Amino acid sequence: MSKLLPFRCATVAAACLSVCLSNGSAWAQNSLDPVLVTGTRSPLQLSRALADVTVLDRADIERQGFGNLADLLSRQACIEIVRNGNPGASTSLFLRGANTQHTLLLVDGVRVDAQGGSGGAPWEAIPLAQIERVEIVRGAASALYGSDAMAGVIQVFTRRAEGAPSVQMGAAVGSMGLTKGDLTLSGRHGALDYALSAAAEVSDGFNARPVANDPAYTPDLDDWRQHSLQGRLGWQAAAGQRLEGLFTVSEVDAGYDAAAKPRPGVNDRNLSDTRAARLLWASTWSADVRSELSTGRSRQRYETTTDGRSTYLTETEVSQWAAQGSWRLGANQLNALLERREDRLVNNGLRPATGGRADRSQNALGLSWLFSQNGWDAQLHARRDDDSEFGGVSTGSAALGWRFANGWRAWASAGSAFRAPTLYQVFSEFGPKSGQAALAPERGRNRELGLRWQGKDSELSLSTYDNRIRDLISWDTSFIGRCDSAWGCYGNLAKVRLRGLSLQGQTVIAGWRLQAGVERQDPTDQLTGKRLGRRAEQLGRIGVERDWQGLTAGAQVQAQGARFDDHANTRPLGGYALLNLHLGYRINAQARLQVNLDNALDKDYETAKGYAQAGRSLQVGVRLSL
């Protein structure tokens, strides 16, 4: 009963908030209408987005105290984070109950992915200090982005110039020996604009693998260090013609315990090196015609060491080239895209004949139609990907929205998606050998319904989804004989159904800003009827914040229901609720003090069996703008 109490409290709070919002339905619609890029690969007013989306700006990011991008995302709707220890440890993200590799991560439009094992983005490798904005688009998006976007897309936009030359600095100290700082230089000089940021963070950490009642066990501290650098240079060559280059580098060195009972003096490390770069030429030929040419590359290198000796190494490189354009004609807009993607994997687990290297390519053509007139919005997206390994895949999506009253909007959508097998799944000893059928891409079909109301200071949204994914690639003993391994092989076996309901709202009451949300989800393995491992049925959060004479104070409770650590549902993980507090004070126009107390009640909880999460964490920092 006690495990359900946090979720029930959040549910009641969200319901009360929705009542408050509905009572204010006569309020005027908010005049501020942010622009969303990720939802259509072209600028679109957020009020016309036909998907469940979230946009986080720099103010939201600066309120986050402990951790990195994964910790920021863990407080957003329909997202669960699973971490094997400290912020530098291996991290998975489950969006709407889907696997971590089913959510695409973009950094300034550059795809960041890993082709080792089952793949997926390095969520632990993206520092908050470099981020200006985050866009979260939930739902199948392969018709726009191709492989991987089966559950949604998360795009990170790094810091950029905002006007006159400026210097921004931040520094903080906190619990667990935490020290961090960042510096950003940005500005404009004639036709040139620039931004250069550097950040560093070190911490003594905490014991990530606690073992109780064992005299032979020796606890240790699992520390972490992160360094990052980001740069952007833009040139306005002529009216409507802009050339931009950017890069991001992030290095993480984190301690971990390879065994639940590590030997004293043994030093196990996770080493992650993530890099992304892009060159873009954007042209605005008229108010109705735009085009972009771009090339980008990302590299994700992951290594584990013990006492300085390498125990595992994998490196993924993704290169991409794209040409896209948009043409607006009255209420209609047509978008077209040509794209090429090349993947390369270096991994010591590949077949000897590969020399430890494997690669593949995908060519794609995409077309979109957007319509908006007289309260109606519609979108059609279609894409064809041709893969050098398994052939072609066609995906599509359709969405219709109706703004039927002041501030009210309803929408419905349906779409297909796919994920290509990783290079490791194809070319390791566990992949199909010569003469056997090649691994097929995983495929999904998603349907959604949504209702949203937005007023002057308030909004309320309700969405429901049904996402069916088949031909999931699993390692299983039933495939023995199809590969070179006698232990098991990869094959297209599993299928899952991801259903859920999400209710989100925010308002202002007597000067207090309130936010609340609850989600009920059912991520199920259809072959066994079991719930997918490490995924809860209930998620909830409620937050409150107020400004008073330069002081901003707020609190948030995030709750997660009980889960199982495994797909067989034999190892339970208890539900939990975390209380996070933040306090900001504007000293003057240039300086701001920030205090964060995360997990204020020092809750002992796990997201993966046997791995502790950080306890009560205090952080005190200051930000300067010159």
C-alpha cells in the first residue's frame, strides 16, 4: 500500500490541477508561441504541433541541480531513466515504455548513436552546461528521421550567440565533493557570430554497489569526472544566406564496480568520449522558399578499464549528408529531403574476418505536406530508406488537428517506424552466419489521440497512444545454429505493445506556478504477457514555484511505481518518490545565486537491481553574465 501512496498523491494533485485549469477556460490564449523544429524538420509554431511535445529552455535547465541531461529528462512526462550507479555510468532512457534504442538523440541536428550491442544513445555523456534548449517529440517519427525514432526524438541545441559580446560564467560546489564550472563567450561582429563554451565537473561520488550484512564486503566511492567543449561560428554571407559550423566534445571518466563485491584497491572505470560536428548552409530565398545543405559527423567511443587495463572497447562513427527544402503556397507547405547516412563500428567482439570493423550505409528520400487553415492543421510525411544490408524500408505518418474553440485543440495521428539492426548484431559471432536469413529491421505502428487547452498562464493536455513493435531483435538460445556461437544468437523474435495515457497541466494560482502530470502505461511483451523490465505502470510529478522580490523558490515531487528488474517479472523493484527543492536569488542584473537540494528526504532507491542512486545532494552555485 505504501508503495502506491506517492503515485496516488501525484494523481490527486494532477486531478485537482486540471479542475483549476478547467475553471479558467475563459482566459485568453497565451500570446507567446515558441517555434518547434524537431516535429517536422522545419520551423513550426508550437501551438500547431500535432504531437505530444515538450520544449525546455535555458531557464528550465538552470533550475536543474544534480546530474546531466538524463537527470533533466527524468523529470519530464513519459520518461524513465535507468542508471547503473553515478551520473557517468551506463544510462538507459525509456520513452513511453519503449527500449532505450528506440528514441533518437540529435545534437544540433547530428545523430548520436552507438552500434555496439543493442545500440542506443549515450544519455550519460551530454552535459547540461552546454545546452541552450531541448525539444522532446513523443511518438513514431521514422517518416521524418528514418531508423531509431520508434518511440520519439529528443533534440539538444547547444549554446549560441544572442547579440552583443558577452561572457557567462557558472560555478558550483556541493555534496559528494562536487565541484563544477562553465564559461561561455559569445557575440556578434559584423556578419560573424560566435559562441564558445567550456565546462568541467568532478565529484568524489558515492558507493554504487552497496552490499548489506557481509563482513567481507569493502564499500568504496565511485567518482566521476566530465569535461566538455562546444563551439559555434556563423557567417551571414548575404541577406537570407547563412553558413554555420559547430562542434561538441564531451569526455566522461567514471568509477564503477564490475562486481557486486569488488576487491579492495581494484579500480574499474567507464570512459566515454562523445563528439559531434556539423556544417550547415541555410538559405531563405523568399518568405515562402527555404533550403538547407548540411553535413555532420558524430563519434561515440566507450571503453571500460580495470587498473588501467582495457577490458572492453567499442567505437561508433555516424556520418550524414542532407539536402532539404520547403516551399509554402498559401495554406500549404511542401518539404523535401535527400539524406545519406553511413555507420562504422570498431569493436573487438566482431567476427575475425571483419578485422574488428564493420560499416553500412542508408540512402533516403523524404516528402512532407503541411496544411493550416481555418482552425484545421494536417500533416503527411513519407520516407523511403534503402539500407546496404537488408534493403529498403518505407515509412509514413498522417496527423490531423482541429482548433475548435479559443485555446482548444484536438489532434489524432498514426505512423509507422523502424530500427535497423546494429552493426554488432549483424557482424558479431552472434549475428546470422553465411547462408542464413539476414536480420530484418524492427518495425512499429503507432496511433495517438490528443486534446490540449492553452490559456494566458495555464495549459492542460491529455494524450493517449498505442504503439505496437514487432520483429524485435533478441538474443535467444532458440536461434542456435544460425550463427557461430554455441550459446545463443540474435534473431527477430519479440513483439511488444506499448499503451498509455498522459495528463499534464500547469497554471498560476495566487502567484504560485503549479505543474503536475501523471502517466499510466502498459509496456507488455506480447509473447509472454509480462511487463517489460525496469518499467513502471504509473509515473507522476507535481511542482510548485514562486517569485518574490528577486527570489525564486520551488519544489517538485517525482514518483514512480513498482517495477520488475527483469522481463520475466521475478525480481521486483519498489516504487519511490523523490522531493527536489531549488532556490534562486537575483543578486543584481549580472549575478544570480542558485541552491538545489535534490532527493531532499534522502530516499534509498534503485532504478536497476543492485545499483544505488545518489542520496541527498546539496549544490550551491552562482551564475554571472558580463
